[in-house]
Amino acid sequence: MAEQKQQDTASTLKDIISHAKEYGFVFPSSEIYDGLQAVYDYGQNGVELKNNLKTLWWKAMTMLNDNVVGIDAAIFMHPLTWKASGHVDSFNDPMIDNKDSKKRYRADQLLEAKAEQYEAEGTPEKGKALLEAMAAAMTADDMSGLRQIILDEGIKCPISNTANWTEVRQFNLMFSTQVGAVSEDASLIYLRPETAQGIFVNFLNVQKSGRMKVPFGIAQIGKAFRNEIVARNFIFRMREFEQMEMQFFVRPGTEMEWYNKWKETRLKFHQAIGLPAENLKYHDHEKLAHYANAAVDIEYKFPFGFKEMEGIHSRTAFDLTAHQELSRKKQQYFDAELDENGKPYGNYIPYVVETSVGADRLFLAILCNAYTDEVVGEGENAKQRTYLKFHPAVAPIKAAVLPLVKKDGLAEKAQDIYHALKRSFNVTYDDGGAIGKRYTRQDLIGTPYCIAVDYQTMEDETVTIRHRDSMEQERVAIADLRDKIGFAVSMERVFEVL
């Protein structure tokens, strides 16, 4: 009998961060030089987990949809790209400093935290009114008004416990650098703050070369960079991060139909890879971005609360129109389909529905959800058990082959099984220490199946499969291993429910 151990939020996140480092999932970057704030490296198990998530997303987009194709655009783009997109003028965060603690905060996050406090206290109407006032001030670019709301709400710095605030200032989040052999000839260029613009500027390239018909989508996975002043919560908010985005081009007037479809489809994806429905929810935006006429977040219940993991936005024709105006190159599509009057829809700039998920945030959600701390047994036999309860399709290692002992030909037999299976899925071999400790090692990195090779194996060509979650064991013929484990860990299992 196993009982889930309840922990407070701070200790749970701290334990997850510690576990991620100890077992090769995430390391602080440049740690031998004391690291770099909000920059992390993915270790040997982390990169496998992240790659599995990216592959699942990619195939769910491009393989399961007949009208979605991929692209891999450059990180560096012509600087006018970011002028057209609005990032040069509008990609800002409202920052405020506390004069006593010298700490800097995002003004909108201070107010959002206050609204959450109202909701927790049972007065959600106060929280809603606060968010509406904040949205109005930000829409009007009224930074003085935003500061006044903070003062009126009596919000204090958690470090100094004072409300001695500076004025609110807008801070642009783009990293800039220079391109050129000598500084005098160098031109300003940006590290992309999102991957979407690489899709928009290639809209017609993909449409014409692929003979694509609206509606169709273009998917991309890639790195993006934002100079986040307040980077926190481990890999949730970083300055270098990875996005998985898909821009879906539709006929104007049909965007809400597609918006609702993708909203439903994306939630189903997260549930299919193992995130429970009760830990997921939609959050409609109070304040819309400059390009959107509808926006919703899919939030996951992290140890620090429900936070955005993926955004679905109806971007209208903003991006393609802006690029057409600045580049003076038409971004129109000719739609030969007939309308209700029997005439072609003709030329138009498509509307866009976007799905954008942070690969790092999805990774963190999967890791938080998998982290399980249990008490196994009762009374004097009770002991602590920690393991990662990954969906088998996303687990870094699918199976471990473990000889009971190294002698009497068991190790050689186990090696034969290992080499036969590793051509089909990611499998490891371990013959060091007692088999119970080896089971524990695999539990701690989330390996769903352990294959024990023992003396009976030498007699009847069977092995014991030990299941991670239940710790139950079953006897299976070696000849059946590939099919039995292969399907259990396959991505096909995820795709079947999408």
C-alpha cells in the first residue's frame, strides 16, 4: 500500500530542482563558474525527455494533420522584421523598483498576484476588478496609472515590506547585437524573441513551393531569447528558451471556428502525454496583445500555482499585413474556392490562428507531474520511495536490462537481449550492485520497465518484467519482449487518443 506524501509548494519545487540535477535532467549552466542566472543546460536524461516531447509535438502537428508542414527558420532575421511585427516599439514589460530593497519587479505581475490573493480570500470580484483596471491602464500605456493602482492596493515589496516604489517604466525585452567586420560598419540585429515571425516571412515561400491551400499550417521548433528582468521558477521563465509554434492560415471570417478547434485539440494533446485533466485549465486573456482578437492560455498547476504553458491566439491578419506594408511585397493568397454566390473568394491576406507552447515549460510540467514521493508498506516495514511517473512514450529510457548476477552466463545473456532491443527503442544495461538498488536507480529517472535476467532465463528463455509504477512483476518470453514493451512505450499510444 503506497500513500502519496503531501509537501508544501516551496519544498516540492526545491526537491524537483534537486532531483533534476542529481539525476541528469537539468544542470545550472556554466556551474564551474558559479552559473549564470536563469540559464540552464539539459543533461543526459533531460535531453532525451525534451526530445521525446518535441518529437511527439512535431508528429502530432505535421504527421496527424494533412495540411500542416514544417519549417526551420534562422534565429537572425532582417531587423525590419521586428519593426513590422511591433516588437521594436511594443515588446515591453512594465518594470517598477522598490527604493529600499533595490529589487525590480514586473508591475503587472505584482497586480496579478494581488488578484490571486483576492480570489484565495473568497473575494474574486475584487480580483476581477483589479485585473480590469490593470488592463485598461496597460492598453492606454498609462504607466503612472499603473503605479497608482499598486499604491492604492497597498502592495509592498516582499523583501523590504515597504511600498516605496519608483515610477513604472517600459523595458524592451529584445537582445540586440551587431553584425559586421568592424564596429563602424556594423548594423544592429536582434536575437529573435519568438519563432513566429520566421514563419510569417516564409508564408508565400511555403505556400507556393508546397502548393498549399488555405486552410493550412506551418510548424516550427526553435530557440528564442528574451531579456527577462524577473526570471524565476527554475526553467519556467528563462532568457534562452525553446518554442514549439504552429501558425494556421485561414480564410477571414472562419478564424473563430479554427481557434476553438485548436484550443480543444491542444488541451487533448497535453492530456494524452500524461498531464491529468484536473491540473489543466483554460485562462482567457483579459488584455489582448496588439495582434490578437482572441487569446487563451492552457495553464498547468505547477507547484507555484496555475501558470501558462501554452497560448492559443487568433492573430487576425496583423502580421502578414504589417510585413506587406513595410516590405512592399504582397502577402496575398488567391482562393479559388467558390463562395455562396458561386464566385471565387479571390485574393485576400489570410487570418492566422497560432498555437505556441514553451518546450521548457512543458518539460517542467511533465517533470512536476511525474515526481512522486510515496511511503511504501506499513508499520516497521514502511519506507520512502521516490520515482518519476512518466508516460512511457516520453520517458527518457524505455527499459533497463538487468542480469541478476554477473556470473554463470547471465551477464552475456542480458547483453544479447540489450543489443537486440536497443535497435527498437532507448534501452540501457546495468549490472552494478544488488538488483533492488538497480530497480531504484531506474525508478529515479522514470524508466517504465526493468527486464531481469535470472537463472530461469537460461532454462526457458523467459525474463521478469518489473513495472515501475506498481512494482508488479510478470514473466515474459524473450521472443515477445520487443512487441510487448515496444507498443507500451510507443508514440502510437499517444496518437491513438488524439
